[in-house]
Amino acid sequence: MSNTQASLYERLGGQSGIAAIVEDIWANHTSNPVVKQRYIDSDPENVKRLVREMFCAGTGGPETYTGRDMLSAHRGMNINDQEFNSVIDDVLDAMTKNDAGQQEKDEVLAILYSLKGEIVHV
């Protein structure tokens, strides 16, 4: 299967590849001075599970996302543009660390930006 025929999920290494990316996303978020306060009282394993599910399902994998929709999950958090962009940088940095290609990073970036209206200032 060529790279253009493989799903984004497959190109990211499937469930195990995405799990590794999510571990690095968590490490990046919890050390990022712009957003780390948002994670202080969270359940790390639950957050990582939900991010894995969403990442897998959103990139064409067979997993089912069991969390709330983005609007419900972020309503009242008053996330601003700086935080949103910082989270995106953390995701892209994690993808780079896990050897994701530029095309894959661009596709994930497009997915994340498509969700911005359900996350920022809601």
C-alpha cells in the first residue's frame, strides 16, 4: 500500500504509534507553561485514553471515541487563542519526536484547526 493510499491512522503507526505520540503530547502539555495549569487536577490516564481514542478515530482508525463532543468538553473553560496554538505546537512537537512526516503533521493540523470553533472562547 502506498503512502497516499494508507489512512492517516496507518501512516502514524496505528494504535501503537498514536499511543506513543499521545504520551509525548501529555508530557509536552504538562510541562508547557502556557497550558500546564489546565492539567493539574486531571486524571492523567483518563485524559490520555480519551486523546488516544479521539486521535485514533479522527485519523481513520477503528477505535471509538467515548468522550464528550469538543464543544461540551471545552464549554466554560475560556480557552484562548494562545492556549489553543500552544496545544497545537505540543501536538506537532510530539509528532516530530515520533518521526511523523510533514504530510501527516499538516493533516493533523487541519483536523485540529477544524475543531477550533468548538474549543476557543466557548
